[in-house]
Amino acid sequence: MKDTPAYLYGDVAWPKPKERMTDILRSSGLNVSVGRYALTVNDCTHFRFQQYGGDLADPVIEADAESVDEMIRDANIISNALIRANVNHSFEVYDRNDELVTTIMHPVEKNN
């Protein structure tokens, strides 16, 4: 069980350099703080792209919230910004019992 009521695992087709991701988020009206190796989306409860700017591996997402609804709201905010820039991504929102609540992705998988 996690310490927070909701958290997110995510995978993104990472735009390089990190300034490109900053532009994508800001062009959607989001307030983004840029650190040496992290981007923090200030409009969301706790949503950060960590290890962004180094060349060791792809960045990772660190995101959690005080409720599942809040985490889904934040995930949708980020997802909509990425969709506008046509950046493929997948987010999974989990509750404090580690149960998957929802998946948000672009492009959307189609059932045939």
C-alpha cells in the first residue's frame, strides 16, 4: 500500500530536449518550473518529470494526489497537453490499495 491515496505510473514518448516538453506544457497554459533535471507542473497537485535532461535513461514520472479523482484530473490535464502536441503516452492511475483505477493513453488503442 502506498502512503498517498492515489498515484500514477506513466510512459511517454519523451520529446528531447527537455525544453521541448517545457514548451509543450506551457503552450497548453500550464505553469511549469524547470530544474536542472526535472520539470514540475505547478498546476497539478504533485506531478513531476524527473531525471529529465540527463543522458543516462529516459525520464520518469513522479505523480500522486490526495484522492483518486484529483489524480485522474491531473493526469487528464497533462494528457491533453501531450495530445495537442501529438506525443504518445500512457498513464495508469492506482488507488492506495495498488488497484488500477483507470488508464489514459494516446493514441487510444482500438479494439478490432
